[in-house]
Amino acid sequence: MEKRSPRRTGTGENVHSAVTSYDVAQLAGVSQSAVSRCFRPGSSIAPKTRLRVLEAAQQLGYAPNAMASGLITRRTNLVAVLISNLTNLYYPEVLAEITRRLSDHGIRVLLFALPAESEVDSVLDQVWRYRVDGAIAALRLSPDQLRDFARRRVPVVLYNRFGEGEAVPSVCCDSVGGERQLVDRLIAAGHKAFGIIAGPDDSYVSQERVRGARERLEERGRSALVTTGSFDYSSGNAGLHALMAQSQGKLDALICANDLMAIGAIDCARNDFALVVPDDLSIVGFDGVAPAMWSSYQLSTIRQPVRRMTQAAVDMLLERIGDPDLPPEVRTFAGALIEGSSARLAARAEPLP
Amino acid sequence: MEKRSPRRTGTGENVHSAVTSYDVAQLAGVSQSAVSRCFRPGSSIAPKTRLRVLEAAQQLGYAPNAMASGLITRRTNLVAVLISNLTNLYYPEVLAEITRRLSDHGIRVLLFALPAESEVDSVLDQVWRYRVDGAIAALRLSPDQLRDFARRRVPVVLYNRFGEGEAVPSVCCDSVGGERQLVDRLIAAGHKAFGIIAGPDDSYVSQERVRGARERLEERGRSALVTTGSFDYSSGNAGLHALMAQSQGKLDALICANDLMAIGAIDCARNDFALVVPDDLSIVGFDGVAPAMWSSYQLSTIRQPVRRMTQAAVDMLLERIGDPDLPPEVRTFAGALIEGSSARLAARAEPLP
DNA sequence: TTGAAAGCGGTACCAA
DNA sequence: TTGGTACCGCTTTCAA
């Protein structure tokens, strides 16, 4: 016998609660289990029954309750996406791609956008509560936090981050390689006085990019002045001012830790210093965001292969949701050098190590 | 007597499943109900017990299961955010703001980013499954879809959209008013030959903005050439080319349905037509995105009050989650005219109706 | 203040 | 292929 859904009046009118599988079962004249099977692919159900049930479901506007099924299957089809700077011109693209790809696999995104890269802990508490199947994190997670993921057996994939000390699956764009390329090409074109505008001190991405650039400069017997920005447009402005002061205006190549600062620096060079870019000053960035391609800038930069990277991140995550014991793996993608007109870049003149 | 969590071995080692309130209860030597109360504010629990429980919870890394509690309370603390063009420079800010504000109220964002404004239906099915407490939609919902929200008693707030026919709570920036302002100021500065680059035909925002501009032009005895773009940078380029051809180069004021197209048009005017902006051609946009303020553009535009709008959207939604029977309400916000240097704008010369 | 017990809306195993 | 039933992990009466 069917149990009647208790919140439903005899009139057939929905009083308050949502439609349940019991309601559908009753209307279709089958058991509740049968209804459940109709919505679970691969269950054995007679086509005729199935049709009757789906019709009833349609009529009542029934949709299975994801909470209830998640409770018993231990699969919520939820993935947490943790992002710090949503307004950073680069992330919307990443977020859109990830969301799209996951949804192709029937997985929804629970979004956590942190104002600062701190307060991660309070956010993680929420992540645990929702029993997400996995997470993609584009922000710094401490070793303790990473261990927490492991302990709870929640697979996590880092995006442009690296599990310091902990072995964690991650997807990265090769910052060091990209910067080395830029430096080599700038040196080949005869630049002498280098300046670097770094990102925020606590940004892993910035650290890597700056390290890549400085190391290569040193290897080739050059040095650079360095100043710190915060990855935004105005940092490019402030950074260039600082470097021009330090170098007494002798700067001829400026390496920015991201495109946004490079764009700010270009505008600043033109307006505040009346410099011609790239004749007087070469400026390079990193990321390959859309505005970098705008004709006012035509930035020379390293474009991150966002498609392939998000693809990899999602693939790696799904694999690990399927089998949490897969070994960690770091996939590094080379960025593509875009030869814009914001910098004089020569083909490599000297044989390189 | 306590029921032992069945998935836990005698060794105290976690085998597979997450920690449950039973585990915490056992460790703390209290009933499972007591544990539950500790995590529900306002429940009566002795401070001493509470402390013991929280300690045990801490030790085990316990976090209440949101699915289970959502199932029984019928509150998931989940809000669906439906967005179409995540890559549109304007939305990241909106999304970040909404997420932040909701999280202040203990509510998480379930993100649905649609590639196109179609396929909404398949996405809504997912929304229903997760029993979200409410939704914020920055895309077009058909009257049928809106009625579905009503039928299921899921409060929804539209963002820069309007419930066509249906009475739906919504938050809008006054497109018509903004465009009228721009038109008035352009006319006052003596512009004669107007062009408009519209957004995609199916975009409500674009329709409103174009309508606002055209109506005002007509009221004041002017007309405009119109071409259609798709809200992106290259549409500005293509749009200007189209309009210059149509007008045989006589255009002196260009109204773009958003900033991105205006920026594209500025670059195009300078590079392809060697025009000086604004001396030869005035260009205005709409939105007030970050790049509009970059010194290469200094766009004259209408800035949407994103903070106040997201605030309003979240407030309205929370109110309606509290009381689904609140009447619909439309809050319209005036945009702020930004007098950049991309257009010659004069103070209003003639008395206006 | 505390504990026992009855669900919330499904899934999955079992026997029929 | 079907229906019955025991949970999933929590909240919420209800008595004690």
C-alpha cells in the first residue's frame, strides 16, 4: 500500500510542501520505489510504467529532491569553487569555463568568493557542511587546510597554485617558463634597464612570475629594479612611477606580473611620462586577458591556455571523485607568447643554455 | 542508549563515511539530540554540556550535514544565481557582491552560468532539485518560467530584467532615464548626426537602452542610425564601420548600448578612421565598468550603482524568503552620469519637458 | 535540560 | 520488473 504524503490535503491541492515521489506514485498508481527508479538511469523499469510515471511527474511538476538523494548516495553532485579575486579580469573566464564543463557532467557549482585570501577557514566549514563531492581552489590553502581535505577524503584540485609541502593535484600555467621567454626576448632586443612590478606579496602566482623573471635576468647577467603592486590597473601606474624614480628615468623594459598592471603602466607611460611604447619603453604582462588584445594596448604577454587548463582541472577532479586514491599529479601548461606591440621583442640572438 | 554510527569500526578509525552527530554524541557521552542542539542557535542546552560537545566535535572534525538538516527544515540556505554572460566585464562585480552579501547571512550561492540565454529550462530543473531558498536571475525568464517559480513558492528577484506580464520583484538600473540624460547632453553640445550600436536583439537591457535613446532623440526632433552588436569589444568596431558606411562618414555622436562596445568603437575610431575622440566623434557607453575609467578611454557613460543594486536584490530576496507572500516590487536605480572625455557633453542649454 | 522516537524524501536491497 | 523496507543524518516534538 502506498503511504500518503502527509502534507497533502484530500483535495489534491498542494498546501505547502513540494511535490514528493509519493505524490507521483499515487497519481501514477505505482509504488514510490518505481518513481525513484524512473529518475535513476540504469534502473530496471518497464517502459510502460516509466511513461506513466513521467507523465504524472510532469503533471505535478515533480523534481527529485537532491538533498534526500545526496543523503543516501553520499554524492551531492556539488563541487565547491573557491576563488579570491572574482573581479580580477582573468577569473570570470575561468569560472565560466569550469561551471560549464562541470554542468556537462551533471555537477553544480557551489561558489565561494572570498574578499581576501584570508578567512578561508570559515568558508571551509561551509564547504564541509554541504558535503561537496570535490573542490577546485584558485587561492592559497595552507598545508593544514589541504590535510583537512585529505582527511575528509574530499578531492581538491588547485588552480594556478601549488600544494606547499603537501602533494596535491594541481593545474598550473608555467610562470617561470613564461617569464624566462619574455626576458630572453627582451634581452635579445637589446634592453638594458629592467624593472619589475610584482603582485601582492602573498600571491603565489606573483611570487613565481617574479622569481622566473629575476632568475633569468640574473642567469644572463642582468638585474632589475622591483616594486610591488596589487594586480590592479592603478598598481601599474604607481609601479611605473616608483620605478622611474628609482632608475632616474633610465628604464627601458618593464615586466609586469599580470596584464592589468601592464595596461596601467602603458597608460601611465604615455600620459605621465610622454613615452612611446615600445620605442622608449617596452612593457610586458602575463595572462592574456581580453583587454590586453584591445588595439590601444596590444600587449606583449603570455597567454594562459584557459580552456585546456580548466579542462584539465575538471578532468582531474572528476577522476578523483571517481577514485579518491589516485595519486596527486601536477599538470603544468606552457603559456603562449603573444607578440603584441607593447614591447620590442627580438628573436633569440644568442645560443641559450 | 546511543545508536552507534554503523559505518564506524570499533577501532575508532574512520572507514569511509563522514563524522556524524552520533559519533560526536558518543565521544561526548551525550545523546545525539544534544549534539544537534549545540549547533542550532536558540536551543536550550546547558553550557557545560555544550562545551563538552563542541570539544568532541572539534576533535572529530564534525560539521553538521547541510543536506540532512535541509531535508527536515526545508531550508537549504542555498540561493541560485542565474547569469548568462559571465564573461561580460560587468557581471563579475555583481556576482562577487551578491555572493559576499548572501554569505553574510549564512547563505551559499549555487551558480548557474548559461552559455546562451536559451537552455534556461534544463537549468531550472536543476534549481528545483536543489530546493534552493530563492534565486536571483540576471537573465530573461519567460512568463511560464516565472509562474513556475511562483507555483513552487521559490522567491526570485530579477536583476536588470523585468517580469514581462508577470509581477515579479526586480532591481533595475534606469536605462531609459540614463539614455535620455546622455542624449540631452549630447544634443546640448550641438551634435547632429547620431548613431546607435545596440546589443543583441534578445537582450532586454539592450532593448531598453536603445528605446530610451531613440525616444528621446525623436522627442527632440532628431533621428539616429542603428546597428546591432553583441555587447563585446569587436561589436564596437564592426558597429562603427557599419554606421560610418551608412552615414557616409557624417556621424558625430555614437551611443553604445554598453561600455565594452563603446571602448571598441573608440579604438576603431582612432585606428581605422583616424578620428579624434571626442572632437570628431563623441562616444558614450553604459554601465561604468572598470576599463571605462582607464585613461586611454575615459568613457562618458552611465554608471550603474552596483553596490546599491546588489544590496537591494539581496534584501528583497531575503525578505521574500522570510515571507513569500510579500507583494512584488520593482526598485529602479538611477545611474550616475560620468563625464569622461570620450564625448563632448554640454550642460543642458534648452529648458526641457 | 535531556533523551527517545518519529519523520524529512529519497535510494537500494530484498523477495516476490 | 515490481513493491516493501531499512536506512542516510539531522531536527523536532514529547516525556522524563
